[in-house]
Amino acid sequence: MAKVQSQRLIAFKAFLFSRRSIAVAKGTLAYCIALTLACLSDFDGLFKEPQAMTSMMLIIIAGQPGKSIGFTVMSITSALLGVFLGCLNFLILAKLSHATVGQAFYYFFVVYVLAYLKATKPALFGFSLLGILMSFNGVYNGYLVGRRFDHLYMLSYLYAYLWGAAIVLFVNIFVFPVTAEKELRELMVESLEHVEAFGLLIYKSYTTKLSPEDKAIRDSLAQTIRADFGRMSGKLAESSLEINWSRWSIDDYRYFIGKTRAIQQARMKALISTHSTISRLENDSDQIFKTTFMPKSLKACNRVVIDLRMGIQEIMEQFGAPHSNISGCLWESYMDAEREALNIERPSFEGRPTSLEDGAQAGELKDISRRLAAEFEDVDNTDSDGSDVRRTSFGNRVNITKDPRTGTMSTTTAVGSPTEDEKKLAAEAEKKSGKPIQESTPEILKERGMAALESDFVEYQSLQYDLLNKALTSGALMGIADKTQLRVHTRQPSIYEAYGIDYVRGAGDSDHNPLDLSPLLLPPFAPVDGVPKKRKAGSLMHKHSRQKLAGQMASEMAGDDSESDEYGPETIEEIENHSLVMVHSMLFSLGQYVKELSAFHARATKPKPKGLHFHLFESVAHKDDPAEKDDTELSLAEAMAMLESRPYVRKQYTWGERIHQIRAKVTDQTSLFALKAAAAATVYAMFIYAAKTRSWFVSYALSSGLLTIVLALAPTLGQSAVTFILQIGGSSIGYLLGLAVLSIFNNVGGYKYNPYGVVSLMTLLCIPLQYIMACRSQSSTSTCMSSHIGLGSCSLQYEHPKYFAFSFLSLNGAGVLIISEWIYRVHDHDYLFDSPAFRTGKALTATAMAVLVCAIFQLFVLRNPARRTLRNALAKVTYANLAYLTMLSAFVRAAVPADPSHQVPEQAVARVHKELKKREMQIQGDIIAMMPLIFFSSAEPSLSKPFNPKLILRAIRVNQVILDRLREGRAAIGTTRIDDVILKNFVTVLSPYRRRSARAAKNILGMCAATLNAKTPLPEDMPFLGRHKALADLVHDGLLLSYRFANTEEGRRAARTDDFTRYWFYVVSLNSIFPQLDDFEVILEEMFGRLEDRLA
């Protein structure tokens, strides 16, 4: 217990002296200023309607003055635009006060439009919120002043919002200002650190076996890297509103983010997908790769890794990261060797949070990078005295010596130049062995870095190509010969071999031996070269595989790229074949990484003087790359027609079809939610429209309940259930805090409510709520919420707003109560005004009425459970992957034609390629948007089958991996045509595999999407593709063609080109989706069962 308290105290101390505490202090200061102004006797003279002063608290709390300047400016701008629109509606609604029905219809329309904007564009939440509240003030005040328009009332609310905006901007800009541009640079540094650490893990996976700890870190980094791009894009949008003294313009930052994204994809998706694909197919394949290819090129590969690390470090230094001496930072990492020698385990990551966003995890990330850097060693030197001398690529030495008497291990580490004692020991060892031992110095680092990256990579690539050509030309490594036949031409298995005997269900093939049948009934089977000679009946159907996969996938929940040990190779031939494929795939992905990092480094390190940058003007004047705009005149339908060599006919829509499209738009879930919000707000307004309840509505100040309606109504039932709890809890605590403060300082110091005590105590109580709002919400970066509570920013999409809502409502409730009591009972001396306790009761009554209206609409009017929304969203993503695969197949058929003479207009290829990249971003956004739905679905009560979030997460992970693999295939093909020699000798021959794979994948994805939409199970006899059958035959024939091709001069030249490498990477990426499709079938069976079980 004492240890836990000590850790919390240390964490609080670290927060207190960190920059995160500034945000809390600035938010508290703005809140304190607002309360102080409200207590001034002359300040309320600006408002004809004193109650309007309470509106100032809304924009002060939600404006978040502790955030960056760009964030706050964007939030305040969005909020004030909503206020100005609300003023216009205030005027119109006040003029319509004499026509209650017309006013109600117009108010319904206003709320519908603003609620629709809130649902479709979460960044416009503040705009829609304040627009709705300001519009309702026109209805409310119209009845207060005798059903007419009084501009002084409207100006009172407008002044309150403007004063709140002024306070927020003043505190944000003049009190410890933080620019969004600086935060953007820090985010890029953080993202590059993630990429570097992830790259070291991938390198280690190619050279050795990853430990469970390293796999856990890798999976955590993979999720973090996926979120980095969205966070940087949000900060870029915030930076576009700032004026900064900086080296770079907004175009430069846009370029840097694009390159950061590119190297993230090259390092994370390309390298790990290649390795994990081979690991899934042939578990021993990577071992052949590690023992055959890597040892002979390890030094060259190490040099490339050093160059990449130094290049990333130089880029990070340009963005403000402290200088790091790579050779010096290895000292701590070599402590792993010390621990290994002394049998001391490294601290475990088990039980720690998987997010790497907080300060402690950021420090662990640096330790991970240093530890992994120390593992790039060349263990090939052994001194004559029995000590193992390990020389690293950085010129450092680690001596590990074993005492023969005690059996203990001792280590000494030398970084840089050796000491005098080490020189003497080296001289003695040299005399004993007769071999000179070279001294290691840091001078080798002068030859490393981006200046040597290209040459080092070319050297490494050349070594790999040489090894690959030797393996291909000899044919011995693969165990094939000239007489080996292509499997693409072999006959298909018989019906008996493919399906087996149709036994009674429950008595499977494993319970019967087909050889027990009469020999007359057994068909002869003539084996063909290159095809396994033993094949079990029904083997192509993989009976009972779903049950095996279900157990296996439960163990793969730690990550989407976990290695599988269940499926071994069929022949030794396939092991080495897949190892050779790994060489091509790794060379392509590493080449892409080197190319993107070189371009990034060149622009980031280019000398550029600082200057004053008006980022807003730069954003307006920004023009897209002309190469991206050359194809804007070509529609997607026309480009697809060109790719498929068919005539393009522009589709003409009839009136009936257009009406159907409009109807579909009106009846979608977003529009229905906006209709419910408008109906709930209008029903709530009926209490003031009705003459019998109007006085009750005004006396109880039920207008404050509209804020509850706007916040509580959510697109899904589960989301509203969570919001209801926060609404009641936050509002209740806020009003009770205000009541307590007013009661403490009642009739103290000659004041009805002592202002010094009230403001001071509320400032202290504000600090923990500001901490929750400003810091707690930022710590949860793994989910993207579909509705937001901030006044508007793109960066909020990676925050968890439930803590923000609680704090926001608490601070607003306390502020409204204190200001109301002070204005009426102190300034106006209205002693008949409600006491604090009575006012608190009325406020809670308004909250209860609003929550009741929301609950009725959410439960009984067009109820939309979060689970149904989640299932439909998953079906939508699955169908989007199907559409993407269909478009990609057409793109590949045109860009990599089976007929080399076939030519497709480059304009059409570029247009479809651009559309594919656009859809990638859309699908990725849809996948991220599903994560909060899992939380909301768990919050809903379960009356039948309990909700299983792990199953949904597995399905989402499958779709994510499928998208990644398809994206890698698209990136490998690109818009550059592959050499005709490769088209003629490979693509033409292997195109039947491509056609079979595309058809099978599209059929399975279509069935899965339909199953999710209809909630019906898949049939048991659905074709079930094996994990390696779809790829094994293709790789066999591809490597056989490579063997024949490499024995010609033309083939040897072509095999060393980038076209050959990227073609193989495309083959691996696209065919590796079949294990994911197998897993998807297993998941759907667990979700909906089997069709045969639901017939009764």
C-alpha cells in the first residue's frame, strides 16, 4: 500500500512540474476571471438580461484555454459562428412569436439541420450546440417581453458569449502560450520514435525469434502508429490558423506528415506483413531465411539499419529533439548482456498499459530502442583465452568470459576507444593468437548516416540478389529440376479427393478410413511431379478446420500479426520457396522505406531561414500537385470503363431513381438521429408554448434543460445510456458544489456572499475538474468517438470525451448557480429570488425533465441499439473491402496485363489509383470509428445473448489486416508499368492464379458482408480455403519460372530489377488475405452459429 501511494506521489510531482499542468492552470485562471467579472457591480450593467451572463461560462469551459493556440482559435471561431447563426435565428423566431405553429416548425427545422451537422461533422459540435441554444433564446425571450423582438435581449446573450471568447483567447495567447505548430513537431518526433523502435523489432524478427515481451511491444506500437497519422493531421489543421516565427510553411508540414505516413506504411505494414505472412504459411521458412540469406549479408544489413537510425535521429533533431549520440546510448542497452550473464531478468512489460502515450511509457520506448540497438552484433570472434568478443556495428566490444571454477559469467563493455587496460589485454591476446586485433573507434560513425544510406542499401541489395540468383540457377536449394512441371497445368483432383464421402453429420472423415472400401471403388491416382503424392480424401475442404482455427485465434488475440505454429509445410521444397519470396518482399519494402526517408531527410535538413508565416494565408493559397489534378476531368466510371476496355455510357437517372436516392438519404441513421433530436427539442419547447405550463417553465428556468437534451441525445442507445449517467452525475455534483460554496460564505465579511471566499474556494475546487477535463481525456488515445463535447477540433477524434462531459457539466452547473445568486440577491437586492438550495432543486428538476424526454425518445422512438449500429458498420467495412478488392483487381488487370501488348491510358490508371488511395483512407476511418461503438454496446443491457466484445475486435482486426494487405498490393503495383519481359514470362503464365484468387476472395467477402447484414449464419459447406494452399501452388510455379528464367542472361538482369521485386511483393501481399478470410468465417460461425443448427 505504501509503495502504491509513493508511486502516486511521484506521478503527481512529475505532473506538477510538467507542461501538462499549464493547461490545468490556464483553464482554472479563465474560470476564476469569469467569476471575478460576474462579482463586479458595474459588469452586469452591460446586460439588460442579467441571466444571460451565465452563458459566458459555456464558452469559457468548453473553449479549453489550456490547449494550443490553434486549437483554441479554431474552437472559438466555430463557436462564435454558431452564435452568429443563432442570432439570426433569434431574430426570426422572435418575429414569429405571434404565430406559435410557424415558430415551432421553423425551430424544428433549425434543430434538425444543426443536429445533422453535429452527427456528420463532429468538429462542428460547438457550432451546432451554441447555434441551437442561441436559437431557443429567441423563443424563450419572445414570451418574456410580450411576444415581440427586443434587440437588447439578443445583445445581452451576444455580449456574454463575446466576453467569454475574449477571456479564453486572452488566457490562451498571453499566459504561457503553446502553439499547435510546436505540438505538431513534437508529435512528429514521437511518431518517428515509434517507427524507429518498431523497425528495430522487425529487424530482430528477421534475424532471430521474437520473445513474448517483444511481441507485446510490437503489437502495442502497431496500434499507436496507426493513430499517429490522425493526431498529426488534427494538429496540422490547428496549425493552419496560427501566425508563427518558424522555418517551415504549412506546405512543408503537410509534406513532412505525408512522408511520415509513408515511412510508417513502409516500415510497419510492408515489413511486418511479409514476415507474418511467411510465418503463418510456413513456420520453418523464416529459419531457412535466417540461416541462409541473413548471415552472409548481416554486416551490410547492419550498416543500413545504422544509416536509417542516424537519419531518423537527424530529422528528429531538426524538429527540436535533443541530440543523441547513438554510440553513447548503447551503454545502457548493453546491460542486457550483463543481466543475461548474471541470470537477471529484464523488467517485464506484463500488466502494463499498452498505450505508449504517457510519460512513463515514452521513457520505456527510448529504453526499448536502446536495448534493441545493442542486439545488432556480429558474434563471430572468439579469443584464444576463451572469452567471447562481440563486435557491434558501431565499433563497440562486449567481452563475455566464463570462470571455469565457479561457472559464473562476467562481462566488460567498451564503447568507443578502449582504455589503457583494454589495450594491454588486447596486446596479450594478440601475442597468444598471433592475429592482430583491430582497435574499435567511433570514427566508423563518420562514414554512416544518410550520406552512406543509398550506397549501403545498394550493397545489401546486391548481396541478396547474388545469393538469390545462385539459389535459383542451381535449383538444388529448392529441390527441383528441369523436369518439374508447373502446377498451373496439372489436372484437378477428382471429386472423391476433393470432397470425400458424404457421411452422416457427426461421423466425420476422421472416423472412417477410405481405404476400407472395396478396391474396385477406389480410383487410380497418378502422381504428378511437383504435387504431393499423398492426399487424403476431402483434403481440399479441410474438414473440422473451423474448430481448430477457433482455438488458434483465441491465442492470437494479442495481435493481428501473431505467428502461428500449427500449420507446417507440406514439402521441404515449399519451405525454401517461401524463404526466397521473403527476400523479394523484404527488399521491396526496405527499398520503399529508404526512398521515403531519403526524401524526408533532404527536405527537413535543408538550410532554411526562419520567417513569419501566416499559415492561414498559406492554407488558402495552397494548390494541390498538378500531377494529381491532371485526371480531374476524368470521372471514376469513365476511368473504370477504360481499364476494362468497354464503352463508357453516362448513366441517366430517372425521376423515380432520384426520388429513391433522396428517400435513402432522409431515412439513413444520421438523418433519423437528427429528426429525433429536433423532435425532442420541439417537444421540450411545448412546455413554454402551452399557456398552462409556461409560467412553470419560466419560474423553474427549464431553458437550462435544453443543454442536457443536446448533450444526452446520441445516435445510439448505448451512447445515451453512458451520457445519462454523466449528465446526472456531472450536473448534480456541480450544483452541489455551488450550493456548498455559497452556504459556506453566506453572510461572511459584510457580504451576502463573500466574493473573495467564493472565488478563491471555487478556484481550488476547479483544479481537479480541470485536470480531468484537460489531461484525463487526452490519456485515452486508442479510441475515436463518434460524438464530441469540445467546441470543435479535428484533434478531438482521438480523445475520450466522457471525462470531459462530466467536468464540463460540473463546472457549468456550479458557475451558473453562483452567478445567478450573486446577480439577483447581491447586485439587484432581490431577496425574493430563490435561495441557493431552492435554485439547486429547480436546476436538478430541469435536468430530470430533459433526461426523461431523451429517454422516451431513445427507448420508444426509432430505437437504434449500439450493437446493431456496430454490426451494420462492420458489414459496411466488409463490403467496402470487397468494393476495394474489385476495383483493385480491375486496376491490376490493366496495370499488370496478362497480354504485354495491351495498353491502357495512363490517365485512367492514375485516376483509379487516386480513387484507391482515397478509399483506403475512408475505410481506415470507418474502422477507427467502430472502436467507441464497442464500448457503447457493452453499456447496453443484454436480454438474450451476452455481448462479446472480443469477438467483434477479432472481426475488426481481420478487416484491418485485409485492408493493409490490399493497400500493400496497390502500393507495390503503383502507376508504373512492369517490364514486358516479366509480363511475358511470369504474369501471363501465372494469371490463372490471379483470377482464381480474386474470384474466391470476392465471393467470400460478399458472403461475409451479406451474413453480417442479414444476421444469418454461413452454410457449413461453404468453400473453405486452406491457409497455404492458395499461395503454395502460386509460389511453387513462380519460383520454378524464376529458376528457368535465371538461367538466361536476360532473366538474370530482370531478376535484379525493382519490377521483379515489387511484383513478388504484390503476389505475397494479395494472396496473404486468405488466412484472414478463413479466420473471418470462424468468427461469423461463433457469432451466428451454423445454418444446419437453426433449421428447426
